[in-house]
Amino acid sequence: MGSPPQEKLCRVLALDGGGAKGFYTLGALKEIEGIIGCPVSEKFDLIYGTSTGAIIAALLGLGKSVDDVEALYRAHVIKIMSRWLAQRKSAALEELAAEVFGDLRFGAFKTNVGIVATRWSEERPIIFKTNVAQAFSGKATFEPGFGCTIGDAVIGSCSAYPFFTKKFVTTARGERIEVRDGGFVANNPTLYAIADATESFGFARKDVRVVSIGVGEYPSPKLPAWSVRKWASKLPTMKFLQKTLEISTQSMDQLRKVLFRDVPTIRIHNKYTQPDLSTDMLEVDMAKLGLLWQRGRDSARDAEADLKKFLL
């Protein structure tokens, strides 16, 4: 990966975590791809993602179309999320990563990418990046993605314990690192993405254009009393994790507004109160997920005029 393009504008795409609610993200991206008339990787200079957003970011960064990504989600999300045990969820995710990413490493990306995860033992973020220009320090020893495969980085970003099991990755230097869900540090990765664009790449704030896409906010699902998912959702660890990820999303956006209020940003992340849209990150009803996809498209259409100014 060479130096970032020396254009007047640096276009940034940042994608939140949210499990199955990533269908909302894909709906918004469907409209954006229609506006730009080309693969997302050809328009955006930097794509960041956390958790489910990391999956989408990685696939888009490889040049996949939004339709390609949506097809994978429709084929696999329910298979993964419907598995009760964390070990089975993680095994299904590993199988999908092997099928989709194989042994590809970060040099395969067609644009600059950032995959956000948590370096668990050290209690700090770990961001897998494509370009030495994204490094804040350690440029002399920079390895794209720390030498890890794309699949391992993405799985690490998605490993929301206790929904999923722990993930260990091995770097090019042979270090074995315990990596967990990026939502623990930045479920909304926009702040990190802007820091790359302005502080690492050196673009003036006025010359950066950010499209930040969440997964929407919804009422808690009403589940049958006999549902395993309902029982699991009442466990303190499960409730705490979901709340932690939601707080991370909101706090990072508030901080962005304080620190980078002068960076032009479109945030697509609407709140819904209708009972028929009640859901969570473990949703397995494809009809419900289809509604999320439609709401994502609607949200992007509401911002269409601004998106055209940013992207055309």
C-alpha cells in the first residue's frame, strides 16, 4: 500500500459494531454505492470498522460490492447468531472467515483500512492498519496488519466475550496476542478514523469528509418466555456487554463532536421507537433484519443531498 492519494479531499468511511444490526449499515451503504456509481473502495481513501463494521469494512476494502456483502450476511448471520454456545458461534465465524478471506493479508486491500479491536491483556486498543502513513509511532518497524491475516484481525474485532470466545492472533514477529471485540474501546470508530486522516495523513480538517454509519437504535426485543435468547439476555454479563457497547458508541460520537467539530461529518444512525423494530445484536429473524436494511436505506436517502456534496 502506497501513500494516501494527494487529492484536495480525504474521504473517510467509518462503520460501527452491532452484530446482526449490521443490516442497517448495509442498507445505508447500498444507497451510498448507488450515489457514487462505483465500488466503495474506489471512492473512500480510508475505511474503518469495528466488529460487524470490521467485517463490512474488510470486504469493501477488498473491492467487494455492497450486494456481495449483503449476500454473505443473508447467508451466514442467522447461522452464526442462532448458535447458543459461544464456542459454536466462534467456530462458525472462523469458518466464514476462512471461506471469505482465506490467507489474505493487509496488502490485498485496495484502499486504506483500519480494523479496531481490543488488546485484552494490556487493556488498550489494537488497530490493524494497511499503510505505514497511518502509524503514529513505530514507522520503522511497521507491518501492515501487524503481519496478521485479514481474517484473524476481523475475528478479533468481532470477539465480543461472552457472546464469542477469546481470539488469539500471531503477529509477523511471532507475538501471540489476545484480541477481543473492538467495541470495548470504540464501538463507533469514527474518532480513530479522523485521527488517521488529520494527524497521520496530514490532511487539513476542512479537507476531510467523513461518513459515519451506525446500526440504528431500537427498543429491546419482546421475546417468548421459553426463548433461550431471552434467558441469555437476562444474564448480568450479557446485559452489561450490550450496555457497554451502546455507551461506547454514544461516548465516542460525543467526543468526536468536541474534538473534531470542524471536520465535516455525516452521521447515519437513526433512533426508532416502533415495537415492530425491537431488536438487538443477536437478532435471528430475517424479516426483522430486512426491516433494518430498509431503515438503513431510508436513513441514507434522508441524507442524500449532503452525501452527494461529500462524494461527488
